[in-house]
Amino acid sequence: MRQTERYRQFIDYFTTHFPEPETELTYANPYELIVAVVLSAQCTDKRVNLVTPALLAQFPTPAHLAAASAEEVFPFIRSVSYPNNKAKHLAGLGRMLVDDFGGEVPATIEELQRLPGVGRKTANVVVSVVHNQPAMAVDTHVFRVSHRLGLVPKTATTPLAVEKALVRQIPEELIPKAHHWLILHGRYVCVARQPKCGSCPLTGWCKYYAEVVSKELLVPPKKVIKTTLKSGKAPK
């Protein structure tokens, strides 16, 4: 199947069945979102959503966060991954938002990446979710699913290469939605270790299913041959 046909199948299915996907992070404004996304690095959205209510109640604005030290932030986020580094990032992020951006979360990828703890993926999430810009954030789910489905070539070995490949093929107005489609499909169906191919609606055109799973299904089970030793006892 040609790649263009895979994209057509991908877009047709998700626009029909999941026309309005949303982030699973809980937030009320851009500040709360960027805090949540920084915390979500190598951590589940579920865990982040458990942490942010108390954290944001204590530091409800960039100014409150700017006035805090990493040591003051740490107790609120101790249960997430890498809490020491993230506490430092959040304290620095608050100060930079106040000092450099007037207490507002910037709206461009370039400016966002100046903030502590904010890489390209985090910046893409913020501009995509808050401003509906055509930015494709590539996390582990997007990277894995886009390769398995055959949406990107095997030569796309970095998040940036995957991002560029996806953006070239997906209509600009659908890129923010496609980001969520890929994440959610990877989170609940096309999981890392044991993808749920038996219940996946995309197997008809999925490259991984055609090249790996379907071939495994055709392999007959190995015959168990019972041998007998001279003593007449079966081997242990």
C-alpha cells in the first residue's frame, strides 16, 4: 500500500470516529497547561493530574511560582518522575515567565523553548492545544505508532524527522488533532510491548500488522514430540 493511501485511511477513520480529540491533561489556562506538560515528561497524564491540583493551588500564577524555590516546589511533585529536576525547571520557568514575558505564556515555539524544562515537544504541545497551531509534538507514542502504521519511513529515526514526515502529509488544519489521535491510539491500543492488534480497527492497512502480526498468525504451532529414553521414562 502506498503511503498516501495509508494517510487517507488514517484520516478517514479518525475524523469519522474521533472528530474532536483532546489532551487528557487537566488545565484551565496556558500557565496550568505548560506546568502540566513539563511534569508529564516520562510520566503518565494520570499521575500528573493527581499532582497538579495541590501544586497549582499553592502556586496559582506565574508570579507565585516565580517567588518559590525548587525546594518549595519539590514536595508537591515528589511522586512524578525526576522530581528534583522538574522542581528546578518549574521554579526557573516561573521566574522567566515573569521576568521575560510579563507573566504570560509565550505563543511561539521559539520563545517557549527558552523556558527551563521546555523542549520542542513541550512547546509543540502548548501551541497546538492552546492556539490550535499546526504543530506536531512527537512523544514515544507518536513515534511508535507512526512507524507501526507505516505513516513515516524507517529512516525517520529521530522525533524531529518523524515530526517533519507527518507534517508533510497531514493537512495543516488536522495536525493538532492528529497529534492526539496518535497519542491516544498508542496509549490504549497500539501499546509498546503487546499491541492490541486483535481489537484494533486499523489492521486492514497497518504496516506492522501486515509485516509482523499476520505472518506470526500463519506460522503453525510447533509440534511437541514426546521421546522415550532407554529406561522407558520420559525426559524431564
